[in-house]
Amino acid sequence: DQFVESGGGLVQPGGSLTLSCVGSGFPFSDEIMTWHRQPPGKALEWVATLWPGGALMYSDSVRGRFTASRDNDKNTVYLQMNMMKPEDTAVYYCQKVGSTTWGQGTQVTVSS
């Protein structure tokens, strides 16, 4: 399994950013995908889950602000982040449920 995240950067509070993650080495369209993040100095935390059939689930901290989606033709999952807060600052990762592999992540910093 391989995961390549991109799209991170610096954004002001209240701003928006969209992350992408390309997965390879497995049948992408059949797999449950997740987004996680690791804030500085803190443990990894779950952000969202995307089921193959389109169902979605979000953590309480991002529900209503973040929207996850997937394009199975491109082996890609996305995380649209709106109304961003300083506490969203973290390295963001995607992963396939059951995988032990992590990508390099993409850094998101929310600061004025």
C-alpha cells in the first residue's frame, strides 16, 4: 500500500483548503479510506471515514466544516476544509482501513 498526500499549506483562520491523497497498490474502489491528523505534540486523531458506497463519517471536531470525498477513477480521496481554526493545525494523513502503511502526510497550518 502507498499513500501520497498533498495540498497542505498556511491558511488564515476562517479560510479553506483542500487536501488530496492518492492511494496505490490495492483495489482502491473496494476499500474503506480514512483521514487522520496529528497536531503538534499530540497523538494521531481520526478525522473522517469514507466507505466505498459513498457513506461518510466525521469526528465531532470537524463535522459541519470538513467534507470528505473520493474519486475511485483517480484512486484519490479529498478533504475539503472550510471555516478552519487554529486547532486544525496538524499533519494530515490518509490511509486504507487495515493498512499498516502511512504516507508522508501534508502539513496544514492555520494562523494569522
